[in-house]
Amino acid sequence: MTKFMLLMNMDGGNCDTPMLEWDEADMKAHMQHLENHVARLKQSGELVEVNALTWPKHAKVVRAASVAAPVLTDGPYAESKEVLAGYMIVDVESEERAIELAAEQSMAPGPGGVPLEQPIEVRRLMDSDGDLHDF
């Protein structure tokens, strides 16, 4: 088994309307799709962890400074093209399975039930034994 992180950003896929502005029924359908997806992964034993992240206004970006205190800024904002909305860690047989799960997540419905096709980044977690050969 191999662990992968599925990273969901706030890019709405094919929908430009923020979720908080959707009709209540559309928002409920979207959340139900996600809950069903998570439930299936729990049942199959493939889910390790899943979390949504707070809104970007609560984020801080820290950059070490060589001669002074770390630089702390509110963000990410204009200098960032993508904002991470949440993540899921799965433990699956193959990268193909991780991609399949990401595609299922990406098909969550948006307004009018149209699949969002939200981009999901699939990243393998480095092995706990220190395997760095894929750097």
C-alpha cells in the first residue's frame, strides 16, 4: 500500500460562483457527495485522514529571515495563484487508484448538479523509511 495526499484547491473548476453563494439545495448536494465519498473510503479502509482548511483570511505565511525574526504576512493573497481548501490522505494499492479517487472527488456537483471538475493534485507521500530516490 502507498499513501497519497489529494490536495483540493479553491479553484471552483467549471464554476465561478463561490460556494457560499450557491442555492442551499446545491450546497447540500455537494456536501452529500463529499460525505458519501469519505464514507466509502472509510468502509474500504483506504482513508487515512481528511480535513478542510479555514478560509485564506485566517492563513499566515512565514518565511525565515537569516538575520532577523521570521517574516510573517497575512495571506495567501494576490501573490498566490492557488489557495488550498483541504486535503485527503489515502492509503491505496497504486497511483492509478489514487487518481481514480481524485477524479471521483473532482466530480462533486456544483450549481444545478453540474460536476465541478475541480482540480485535485495527487502527491505520493515519501516513505517513512526515508526513501528519497524520487526527489
